[in-house]
Amino acid sequence: MTSCVFHHYLPIPDEVFHSGIYVTSVGSGVATPGESYPPVQHPTLYHFDWNHGRVLPEFSLMLLSSGRGVFESKPTRQINVKGSTAILLFPDVWHRYAPAHETGWSEKWVHFNGELAHRLLEQGVISPEKPVIPLTDSGPAERAFQQLLEHVHSAPTENSLLVSLMAMSALTAVIGPTGQSLPETKTPAAATNTDPIVATACDYIWTRSHKILSVADVVEALGIERRTLERRFSRKLGHTVLEEIIQCRFRRAERLLSETDLPIKTIVTLAGFGSLENMRQVFVAETGLSAANYRKRQQLNRKRVKNA
């Protein structure tokens, strides 16, 4: 199994979701020589194997710090990659990658999406035909990634415009002529004010909610009494553990409906809903629309923006 330093899948508040760019996941890992790859510890939406590859509904920026391996995507041939290299992944573009068996590699990544990312793609600043970017000086990218990773790791349930700016800093360090990371930042105040039990529970929910996850599963994973956990959720977040699980499923399904053409039945599974009817009820409660009609509305909105 590949050794994963850490990874977090983030909640996406409305103000972040509707901004120019938003972050969905960050992480870092080390695949040591001879170990299997990739690790089977990510949501189904993000996991893949070499034989089948993967298609994401969003962008991803991956930074290789050491080692070597191969990358392949639908628009490209198989490309040899090594440390001090960045790899960009694009929505709806099939790809796969793996470290060399004899060397392994070290990796950092950020998954992101939003109108700004799509504008960069439309204007040719980034391109699926040129996903591999060798870095003459990887220092700025390494520093930008480190800031982002440390910030998110210190508060894994706090997603904000600052996290988006840090992701943009990492992207700029890769594609910009003289990319620079953001100035030094202190641990966010939210990290010191967050109930550690609630933060751990939320991190567990957002990382595993692609499965049929119950409140009992969360309680068991944390080794805490349900009454205690519910009380701390109510005091800190103002809602129940189940409401957090439902919100996570809704947000993931919302993104997949907006950003992909995946069948709704597939989205039901990837978002962790137990059934199509369950997802329909949640979408009606949250948006006043069924999942199918929500997708139609989002498609119309995209066309209006594009034609404006």
C-alpha cells in the first residue's frame, strides 16, 4: 500500500462554491519503491487503478518532488515523468499515472474547479495536450504547496477564499513566468476555535461519505458516545451529525451534476446516496428541484454566461 502522508476532502460553502475557483481536496503522499499504487483510501470518485485509469469532474494539479514514473492521458502518449515536475489533470479527460516500481515518488496535489479554471482552459493558458510541466526551479511551487497543505491540515473542515487563493498561488507558481507563493500565514483562527472532536468527525464524513455512511459509523470511528458527539455538533455547528452527512452528499452530487455528464444513477452512488429517491428528496429540500431539473438549470445558466 502506498504511504499517504495525509489527504483531506473539503466542505464547500456557498460563497466558495460560487467564487472564481474553489478547492475540493488537498494531500501529499510517498509511494516507496515496490509498493502498490495508488492507495485504496480515497472516495470512489477519485480512486483509480492503472488498468482502467480515471476521469475527474474537476481540475487537479499534482507536484512530483522526487522519484520518477509515467503519465498517460487521452490526448497524449505515455510520458516519462520525474521529480520537479507538475502534472495538470482536466475535467472529463481520461488519464492514469504511476511511479516506477524501483524508485517510487513523492507527490502533492490539489483538486480544484470554478469559472476561473475554465477560463484559463478556454484561453489556452493550460491545455490537456500539454499536461506535464517540467519545472526549472520547483522552489516557488514547493513553497506554495507547503503553505496550502499546512493551512488545510491545521483546519481540515474550514474551506474559504483564502484556501482558493493559496491554490491559485500554487497554480501560478507552475504556469506563471515568475510564480511566487503567498506571504507567510499564521494558523487560521478557525483552527484554534474548532472543537477537535467535531473537526475530526467532519473530516471523516467528507472523506468517506461516498460510502453509505451512517451516524453510527462516525460514532464508532471516533470512539465517542453519540449523545456527546451530537451535543458538540449542535454547540459548534448548529446542526446534527446526520445533517452534516447529508450536506456532504448534496454538495458532491451538486458538483457532479453541474460539472459532468455522468448519468444521475452513477452520481447517486458516487455521492453516497442510498437511492435515487433519497437524492431526489434532498435536492427538492435544498433547491426546490429534482436532481434532473437542477442539472438542466445549471446547463442553461452556463450557456447564458458563455453567450453573455
